[in-house]
Amino acid sequence: MWLSRINQYVVELKDVFPRGAGFVLVFEYMFSDLSEVFRNSQRPLTASQVKGYMMMLLKGVAFCHENSIMHRDLKPANLLISSTGHLKMADFSLVIFFSPKLLYGARKHDEGWAAFLGELLNNSPLFPGENDIELLWCVLRVLGTPNQKVWPTTIKSLFKETPPPPIPLDEIVPDTSSQALDLLKKFLISPTKQSISTRQAFLHPYFFTDPHHSELPIPQRGGKHRQCMHTPSEFPVDRPLHERLVDRV
């Protein structure tokens, strides 16, 4: 409960009460989630909207990591959106999120959230496999085959023959700025210790070039789409939520 009270990018736990042999958790009302934004938007997210969501996600993840907390189940359905378009992380359960490195045989969890930028830019999953084998193939198509230097203990057991060369990221995520592609590449670098951290990502040129993060789309149930009433300006991600518009049901 303390986590949500001191960070605006984590859904707030309002109450807990017993019911039968278990407990009921009462959270603040959130209008929708990022998966519904993807499904119901009549048009793809704009470049400024992608920056706004990515900045809020990075700040939430950075806060958790600085407090030795790993979400482990980040996915669009667990990134809730308020009626004013603000993103908050939810569902801090023990369900394991399989990041791309785990498909290579790694045994440690890492920044599985890093592929979200590609999903925001494409309005669809960057690695759309339905199971481990399909996911592994999708990862290899985008990132290329890991070599002995990257995965010396597993590479020989994984491949009997060399898979085809990777597809360039600018073909996977077309019509994307060079800064966005550069940040996405830095997120997806293997091994993980060489990839960019959340704090380093805040300083990447992607967040300091036009278009700046501004108004965010507010999903409306029933497949409709409307924009929040903020005037087109830089989105104030650092301001506490209670100083912005009050969420409405």
C-alpha cells in the first residue's frame, strides 16, 4: 500500500478486507488500460502520445527498481489508464514475465518491459509469438542470432544451423524517428547489462526533440475514441496527479 501512496505511476490500493478464506483488495477506479487503447483507437498513437506513455512507464519502473521491486508481469493489460489519460502500473503479482533473454535459456529476470516502446510505436506487439518457440523465432528475426560472446553457455545447444539475418528495426517499426529507433535499439541490446537503464533513458535525445510528449488519448468503451481536453502543450508528467484534472468516471 505504501508503494502506491508515494508514487503517482502505481495504482493506489484503497482498502483490504477479509472475505471467506481470502482477502479482497480495493483499488482506485481506472477507466481503461493500454491494451484497450491499442484495440479501440481509430488511429495509431501519435509520436507525442507514445513519448508521454513511455515517459510515465519509465518513471514507474525506475521507482520500483530503486526500491528493489520487480513487477515481473508488465503487459498492456496491467498498465491502467485513468479517465484523464494518466498511466499507472497495476497487478504486482508473482506471475513470471518471460523477457526475450529468458527464451535463450537465461535464468535471471531483467528488463522485460523494454520492448514496450516498439509496441507503442507499432500499436502491436514487437514479438507477437503465441508460445516460447514462436516468441524465440520472432526475437531472432528482429534482434538476430546471439553469438558465442553474448550467450557462450547456451548458443551451441540452441541452434543446429544459423538462422537468417535479422530484419532491420526500421522495417519492423516504419515511419519512426531516428531517435526513437536508437532508443529502442539500446533497450533491446544483449546482454542486459549493456542495455540502457531507465535513468539513462530519461536523458536520451528522444525525449528532448520534437514532437514533445503532449495530450494523451482517453479510450472510450464501445470502440469509440476521444481526446482529452488538455490544450496541446508539453505533458506535465512530473506534476502530482492531484494537481492536474480530477479523474472522472
